[in-house]
Amino acid sequence: MLRWIDRVRNLFEGGIIVRLSGPPTKSLSHSIPEMETVGRLNVFQRLIRQWDRLHPYNVVQMLKVRGSLNIETLRSAWHDAMQSLGLGLVAVAGNSYRFECLNGQAVHHTVRLCPADTNLEDWISDELNTPFDPKETAPFRPFALAGDGYFWMGFSYQHWVTDNAGVRMVMREWFVRMFDPSAASQQPVRPRSAGYLSLFNPHRSGWHPGEALLSSLRWQSQLRRVRRIENPQSFSDLSVRSLIMQSPDGLIDGLCRAARARGVTVNDLLMAALAEGCDHFVPVKRRYHRRDLAVGTIVDLRSKSDRQLDDVFCPLLGFASVSCRPGTLNNWDRLLSSIAFQTRRQKRTGVPQYSWLRMLAGLAAGKMLSREEILTFYRKRVSLAGACTNVNMNRSWALRYYLDPILEYVRAAPTGPITPLVIAATTLGHRLSLTLTYRTAILSHDRAAALAENVLDRLQHVAAQD
């Protein structure tokens, strides 16, 4: 038993990441000297790196900023931020990794200026579909796009490197170096000191092993009853496209009022609107023994541990899903009540905290199966019709600069092999930005646009009622 516990701990535990000097990395496959202290990939990172080999698992985040674009200032601020944070290149060997500064290579990893006629949705879609060059080992691709009285500044990044909390650190240091230099920090990113098993065990994050087992059994039983995409050919093409959903200013204020009045969360409203849209437009086949519909959500786990993790630079994410029965999908009030009931139970029992157990199953499958077998495994075993990721930037540094000069914060999330579409919702000030990323082999552009319109119509109707 002790030997088994040690093996599990070795699987999940990590060392630390340190800022290192020395020559830039030439390849991801080079060896890392044993005398250097390095980071250990956690279970989420290892799973995402598996998905990255199936199709780029990139994320795009960007700011819409009032004013005119000065590309040289933008580039200088980016390089200074990377240097101060101790970021730039990343080297991986086995399950260990480290960050390195660019050390004279900055000119090869500078901010790209988008052509004047660039369509923003096309650019985002290309960034999500374009793999990072394994020979360069830079996990960030910054860019800028000029508009009329405003400009976009942002970057795509490999999701295994960090999550939204880490990106907020990078985006903040880049932004303030241009608009508020006195607020710039010279502090390198904080090392990660422990893995999922230490950070989110029952003692630290409040879940019970017995409940985790029962919940996992319930989850598997639910997924056996949900609809799935039956065409394996359409599921094997993981190419995606992004669609920016044009939501009106003030929508988030109405949704917050509606959520309070109904005793639910804004995320419950988003998931219910998503489930309703997926029921109408996603080609998941309904059979006599598979009549339900499942949608998922990503959960930031940093607040779920008794350790201080707000400034840790590595992905610490979990996930959860809800199952919607046919009788609720055509009745908004019943659908919302069902989803809210499930999410409250998941929070109470700690489902997101022990979702790493489910990640472990995917990690094991990826080690044993071929590409097509992995995709079949996800299509049949984790049959999500859609997913959402919801971030409130009003709890971050960005609120201080809302409207002067930040106009909007936009994110675009990858779908991965599990779901055909993801909606990324980002709140800043009175603005709710929504981006739909969808698999082009499963949804046509017209069908995706109709789904986006359906979701927006529902959200606006709910916001106007309360």
C-alpha cells in the first residue's frame, strides 16, 4: 500500500520552476541537467500535452485598447515584461520542464503586427489551429492589430504552460509598461511548489474519498445515457474556427440581477443557455437509451485549496459537467433549476477538486491508444455537446483601467478532443465578451452562427426579465 501511495504521489507531485540563465533552448527534447531545479508536469499539463499532439491546444487572449498603435513601444514593453517575469523559452525533458529568458533571441519572438486588412476572427482561428514550433520552444506568440481609434494587443499561448490566472500576470506586466510604468513589477513568476495531489487532496480542499468514488460512478452512469456524435469521421478532424458573439453593453448587469433573483449563478445561466443551443444545433444523435445532453464547464481550482495559489504560474484547473434530460431542455425554468441543483451539489461535494482522477483516466488512455482510438474513446466515453469557460476580470487588475484605456477583454478557448464547441465568457466592467470556438467538421459556419444567436437571445431575454 505504501509503495502504491508513493507511485501516485510521484505521478501528481511537482518540484518548482526557477528562473535560469544560460544559452537558449534549442529543442524540447534536449536533456535537463540533474543538478538544476526544475518543474514537474502536473496531471493537467500532461493530459493537455497529449491533446496538443492531436491538434494544437492553444488559447488566445487580447485587450481592446483606446488610442493609436505604436508597435515599437508595444514590442519594447513585451520584451521587458518577459525579462522581468523570467519567461521566454520553455524546455521540456520527460516530465520535467523549466523556463528560460530569451537571452538575445527577442528579435525572433517579438510582437507581430497584423496586416491592416486582417479579419480578427480569421486571425484568432489561425492562431488556434497553428502549432507552436517545437524547435523554437517559445510558448507565447504576441500580436497587435490597429483599428479606428483603438487597437488590439494580445497573444496566443500553449495552454499546458499556464492558465488564465497566469496569463493575467503576463498581460498586466505588458500593459502597465505602456500605460502605467510605475505599477510595473520586477518580480519573476512564482515557482509551483506542489502538484494536484498535495494541493487538492481531501484534507486541503474539502472532499471525501467515498463521495468522490460515488460521484465518479454517477458521472459514468450519466454519460452512458447522453447523446453523442455518431460519425467518427467528423469527430477525427479537430480544426476549429472562432466566432465573436456581439453582446450588448450592460448584458452582464442584467444577468447578475437575474441570477440573484433566481438564486443561481451567472455560470448556471450560461450553461443553461449553452445546453439549450446545443440541443437545437449540435448533431448529437438521440437514441432510446441515450436521450440526455451533457455540457461541461472549466473550474479554476486556486480558491479550492487552503494554500495561497493566486500568483502561481502554472495551470491549476478542474472540470465538471451537468446532464440535461429531454423534459427540461424545452422548459427554461426547469432546465435552469436542474443545472443549478447539479452545480450546487458539485460544489458541496468537491467534484472539481477531484476531477484530476478523471484526467488520470484520459492520460492513461492516451498512453495506450492510437490517435483514432483516443478520439473514439472521448467520443463514446465523454460525450459533451458543448462546454463553457467563464472568467470575471472585475476581480483583477484590469478593472482599474476599464474604459481608460481598456475597452474590452476577449478570450478564445480551444475545444480539444472532448467537445465540438466552447464558449469563452469574459466580464470586464459592464461588458460581457463572448467567443464561440467550434469544430468545423461538426458545425458549419451558418449553424455555429445560429447557435451563437440562440444563446445570445436567451441571455438577453433573461436579463431583460429581471
